[in-house]
Amino acid sequence: MEMKKRISLELRNRSPAEVAELVVDNCVSGDGEVEGLTDEYAELEILSMVNAGLTSLSKLPPLPKLRKLEVSDNAIAGGLDALAEKCPNLTYLNLSGNKIKELSAIEVLDEEDDGDYVEEEEDEEEEEEDGGLSSLGFNHSDETETGNGCCPGVLF
């Protein structure tokens, strides 16, 4: 199902301003961009677009109350620089299963702050287990953890 149609169906007789959580996993984005989501979804706090064929989040509208963004299993390789501005309350971001290969693609999320959001930490034992891949964190609070005890917020 196309993303735009799926978002419309998920409204379930509500206006976009009444939606706090939206799950459109496994739908299809025709051009690799977010489709059907507008700034009318100003109250949206949780958004999940897992396995939606996304290659970019550049067309994500401003979502001032968004706290949790799940975009795992897509083809996103970068272009995350607008997230910090569009989603100022974001505390959890799942980017696992995407094509991000460089730490610099994620560091842009931290440029407007004092460095508390993105963390990189390497542990020799973890490095051996994951083939040397780093765990990254994006978090306004220490409440959410990736499960490995390393970096809260971003699953990479």
C-alpha cells in the first residue's frame, strides 16, 4: 500500500491534529521520500515508518512534539541534518538497517547543541562482537537505552 493512502487510512475519522501516534510500517514510498504527512500533524509524538522504502527524511514536515521516530529497515544514507530543527523534542531515533556508513551523517543532529545528544563509545568486547561498528546515541534524557548499555536514544 502506498504511504500517502496508508496515512489517510490511519486517521480513522480523526483530523491530523488529533493524531499522537502514527504507524505506517511496511507501506511503500514511491519516490523514497515521506509522503502524505504534513505539518497538520503537529500533535504527533510517535511516528513509525519501518521498511517503507525511504531513502531520505528531507520531506518530513516540522513535528514539534515528536519524541520517537522509528525508521529502521529503509535505505536512508544521510540527510538527517533537518531533524534537529524539525523535531526539537526527539529523544529516540531508530536508524538500524539503513545505509548510514559514516558517523558524520549522524553528527549533524548534534550541531545545534552542547554535545549531549550524540555519543560515540567503543568497547573492545563490543567491537569484536559487532565487527567494529560503533554504537551511536541521540538522547535528551537518559531514559531510553539501546539495550547494550552503551548509548541511549539512537539505534544504529
